[in-house]
Amino acid sequence: MLNRTLKRFLPILAVVVLFQQWGKIEHFFNPGSAVSAQHLAAANVTLYSTGWCGYCKDFRQYLDRQGVKYQEFDIEKDAQARAAYEALGGRGIPMLDVNGVLLRQFDEAAILAALNQPK
């Protein structure tokens, strides 16, 4: 009985582990898309978002997978964040500020390019 349960459980566990570690696995097979540790440490990344925005969720997940430290501000809940967002010319969400480069659409190549740019 235990053996049969293990055989059913192990593939599910393997899928969960692969999903959780996908960023590391992706970097192993495609190291050219990685951001250097030096650039990651020096990156100044701010995400202007709202709680209901699906595209904001894409940005969050990608930044988390890449190991990027970022500040996130909900422009509907924080008046100071809303003012900063508008000062940057905010026209819709999400808006990602990476070292002064403003990204309004989710584009992995553009995010990596901005992260790898010298500050």
C-alpha cells in the first residue's frame, strides 16, 4: 500500500519542485538571459501596480523568479506612490521603473536589458 502511494505521490512532488525552481533551471539551460549578481545588487527597481491587475502579477512573478529585489507600490492605496507614479508620466498600470528605465508592458528582454544596464 505504501509503495503504491509513493508511486502516485512522487510525480506530483517532482512537478511541484520543478515549478518552484524553474528560474534556476531556466538559467542553467539559458545562461545568456541571466542578470549578473553585480547588476542585481545595484538595481533600483520599483513596480507601480494595483491589487487587481493581472499584468502586475506577471511582473511580480517574473521579478521573483529572477531574484530581483524590488519595491512595489499600490497606486490606489498609497497617495505618495500615486504622486510619484504621475510624476513619472504614469499612464496605466503596471509601470516598472528599472534604474530609471520605464517599462509599461511585460517584456522579458526589455526587463533584462534594463537590469543589465549600468546604473
